[in-house]
Amino acid sequence: SQTIHQWPATLVQPVGSPLSLECTVEGTSNPNLYWYRQAAGRGLQLLFYSVGIGQISSEVPQNLSASRPQDRQFILSSKKLLLSDSGFYLCAWRGDDYTYEQYFGPGTRLTVT
Amino acid sequence: AQTVTQSQPEMSVQEAETVTLSCTYDTSESDYYLFWYKQPPSRQMILVIRQEAYKQQNATENRFSVNFQKAAKSFSLKISDSQLGDAAMYFCAYTGSGYGGSQGNLIFGKGTKLSVKP
């Protein structure tokens, strides 16, 4: 069966520091991968998606970037964090079937101080 | 652009009773998928149910069922025999089908917080 991992689970970083969040998927190949951010009490905002290695699409301009160095690895990065980057970050994957179902990881809670 | 609206920020239900959460959406596409996701206090998003727009029959998954009204662009979730473990945020989501890199990207509503009273 497929599983999705995210780490770290919780992160507290000062303003101006770099960021690296990692997401990996097991049990599937060539998944579509997604990064979402959820601000407190709000819905999910799609940040990036990837349909393959090295293929990244950005949905909103921001202080963040994403990379997909391997088929089942998706990384969210920032060179300098802003206070507004605080939130709950969720990674998700979708298979190549046409159910369009996305499956989410456990998430990372990021607090920028 | 497609939008998803959940007009009930909070709902409450008595244990063992039935509750319906509302969702409306706006799209010009004819082929699409709709979902309900549950986010418990752990905050991991869990897929509850899926509905294909081309299917007239409403989807059901155990105690969860939907009322899909395509012409009205309405997609409500009914939870029967509510349990304490059903307490969570519930998100309605939409995606268009077809080809192209952005197809399959989910658009979420703002969510409904469901409380279950013992």
C-alpha cells in the first residue's frame, strides 16, 4: 500500500532563516505531487505541483520554491523565511488513474518567529 | 475560475443523529469530480467520499453519503448515526477532469467545523 511521509512534523524558525521541508511517497511510481499551505482556521492553498522529476509548477508567487529531485521526493524550500510563511504545510500525492483522488501526508507545522 | 463555497463555518450534531453539510461550487466545465475531506484535530486530511459529475447516482461510503445536484451545482454531505470521532473540519473540494498539467488540482472550500455532542 502507498504511504506518504513528511518531516519535520514541527518546526520553529527565525525570520530570515532558510527552510527545507521534505515529502516522500512509498508504494507508487510517477505520482503527481502537491504542496499546500493552510493558515490558521483557513482552507488549503495550493502552492506547487509536480507531474514528474524536475517539473514544478507554481500556483502563487511567494517566498517559497519547490524541487523534485527524485520520482517520489518533493521538497519545499525558502532562502529567507518571512513571518507570513507560518502555517501548516501539507504534501499530497495522486496516482495516474482518473479518480483524481489526492492523499495527504501528516503535515508540518511551521512557526516563523 | 472555479470556486467552492461552504456557507456553514460551524455545525453541531447530537451523537447518533444525522447532519448535513452544505457545499456549492461554480464551474463552466461539464466533466469534473467532487470530494469531501475530513481534517480531525491531528490535522491530517482524510478522503471521505468522491463523486463523479457524470454519474447520476449519489456516492455512499458507509455512514457518509452525498446529495449531488448538478444543475444546482450543489454537493452536500450527509453523516448518519454521528459518532464522536466524526468531530472534525470538513472540506469540500473540486477538480476538473481531462488533460493538461493543472488538471487534477483540487480547489477547496474554507471548511465547516463539525462538533458532535455526546
